[in-house]
Amino acid sequence: MTPIGFWFDFASPYGYLMAERIDALAAEHGRTVRWCPMLLFAVLRQLEMPAPMAHAAKRDYMLLDFERSARHLGLPYRHPSRFPVVSPLPGRMFHVLAERDEAAAVVFARAALRAAFRDDQALDDAGFVGTLAARCDTGAARDAGTLLQAAQGDAARAALARGIDEAIGQQVFGSPFVQIDGEPFFGADRLPQIEARLAGRLAPAPVPTRAPNPAPTPKE
Amino acid sequence: MTPIGFWFDFASPYGYLMAERIDALAAEHGRTVRWCPMLLFAVLRQLEMPAPMAHAAKRDYMLLDFERSARHLGLPYRHPSRFPVVSPLPGRMFHVLAERDEAAAVVFARAALRAAFRDDQALDDAGFVGTLAARCDTGAARDAGTLLQAAQGDAARAALARGIDEAIGQQVFGSPFVQIDGEPFFGADRLPQIEARLAGRLAPAPVPTRAPNPAPTPKE
């Protein structure tokens, strides 16, 4: 079976909530998950959509709802003192780790999201991100400096850009965004539907056939 | 205790879903509901926000999600063949009925939403709306023509306009929108949180104190 697609931005509070649940939920139903970091602002710009918190009324609501939604799921949440979170560095570091070991990249992603949304840790702090990545790196066990150098390199930038292009092609207009056999689920609040869908209690929705997505722009 | 506020647009599929659940949920916890129809496009225009389906990627998603979300809640759903639904007439008719009997207006609202989202009935069809309203009218038991005349009158227009002004003042940026003791819940997908909140399993969220809302513009 195709892995479940899990799209997220390291800057996304709701992405953190989904990251805490999706792997266990998939495993319960014999499925695997492909983690796909992206930069939501870049995707939305291409889709000509406003940022989720661009408007005051919705921003006020979301600031209340992040914490409440975490509480409802039984998860700790501390709103970052610097918000929005700056997320290109962890997005590129994910790919540095994933190139050798995808599982290590997922461990890093989960830890980075917790650092941002539980521990008020800035994700544009290179020292922090390098040290965290070194703790997660397996096999080669590179040190923080080596990993950071790779995260600033062309290959890591291109890998994140490819993820963004793929997100645009798949109309991934928010974070988190989950795809189960082509069926899209937007938002941490779709967890009950995702669970019902995986358990076979909710039949697949008819996914409209679209014109084929344009091929991602080559970046390397 | 203050009634739970339930804001909705008669044009809103997710509003229909909430309308099917909110009264029973409130009653289970000894609460009442105040139904507040509004015209979402007018509220969003004032809040300088785009319409929910203004962007293609989100529109495609919502067209899939309306039906799926209904199915997940065990509710029938048939997407209206004319969409978006045109909703000023039922919004005004609600107030014609509510002026004499609020319960009758709620019965009408639930029936009109079912007509739109189960039976593909246009809500700008005056004959249909008048007949439905006459079936719901109590006490005076006015006929369809009398009710329609009232719905086109100044008092009904002003009542709906006041509802819109109140929605703007309360930052009601979507449909459905539920307020429990000042705490906002946006979307039919907040039903699990609303249930937990009413059952005391979810503590009230700290509602930010805002500058007092501007007084609604007098319309009569």
C-alpha cells in the first residue's frame, strides 16, 4: 500500500499536533507514513491564497484554538514567544538526515516540533538545530557543524524546494495535510475522520480527477 | 446561564451539519441555544476576508469534504445543484417567525437547511420558502403570502441586518460559529470540542479581552 502522505510546515502549531498522532494511528492500521516538510508561505503564494493568520479575526481565534486543540488531544502546548516560527532551516535539515535514514529525519522532525511548541525553542537557532540533528543522525553520526553545513548546501535547499513544488502540484493548501490513497484531509481537526477512514468505518470519498499536475520545476 | 450562540448562514453546508446537532448537544447539558442567521459574505466583506471557497484548491477540497463530513456525522447530504445557495430570503423569514415565536423560527431554519442540503431545494424560491414558513408559523398561523410579504418588509430586512452587524462585532468570521460563554468555536469540526466543553472535560479557554465592539449601526 502507498504510504500515507503527511505534509507539514515546521512553523505550524496544528502540524505539531498531527505529528504527535499520525504515525501511531497509521501503524494501528498497518500503514506507514511519508513525512513531507514544506514551507506553507511559499505554497500559498503559488496557489494565490492568503496566509492562515493574515486576517485579525481569524488570527485571534487561532491563537486561542491552538492551545485548546492541544488540550483536547491531551498534548502539551506552549505558544512560541517568537511567532510565526521561522522554518526553512529545520525543513532543509530534515532532508540532510533523510538522505541517509528517513526514520532519523522523522525522529528529528518530531523533536524539532516539540522544541518549538512545547519548549519555546527557536528553530532558526543554528546551534540548537545542529545539535538536535546530530543527536538524531544515525550511521555516519555526523557532528552538528557538518550537518549544518549540509543543511545550508545546494542539495538540501533543492530537496526542500522539490517538496514545495510537489505540495503545490498536490494542492496542499495548509498544514497539516494528510493524503490517504489520494484522498485529502486538511487540519488536525480531521483526526477523527482519518481514524474512521483507516479503520474502514468511513468509506473513501470520491476524489475528483483533475488534469495531471504540472511537473515540478527542476531545481538542481 | 447565557444561551449558547449559534451563528450560521442558510447557504452553509457546514452550518447545516451543526444545525442538526447543536440543540440536542446543548439540551444534554442543560443549556439552550440562540440561533443567529447571518449572511457570511456581508460579514466577511466587513472583516476584509475572502469567501471560504474563493480559492480553487480549497474549493475542490471543500466540495469533497462537505459530503464526507456529513457521512462521518451520520447525516444525509446532497450537494445543491445551484451552489452557492442564495440565502437572504430564509434569513429574513427566520426573523418574521421569530418575532412571534422563536421556537417556530428554529423549526423553520432546520427544515430550510434540510431542504437545501438534502433535497436540492432552492432557498430563493419564494413559493417554497413561504409554504415552509406557513407550516412552521404558530399562533397567528399566517398564510404563505402574508409571511412572504413580511419577509420582504423593512422590519425583517432590518432584523437580518442587525444580526449581521452583531456577527461583525463578535468577529464571527465563518459558518457555523458557536459561542459558549464568550468562547468561540468555528466549524462543524469543533463538535467534539464543544461536546467536551459542555461535559466539563475541556476547561474554558482564556478568552482574550478585546476593546469593546463598536455598537451596531442603527438600521431602522
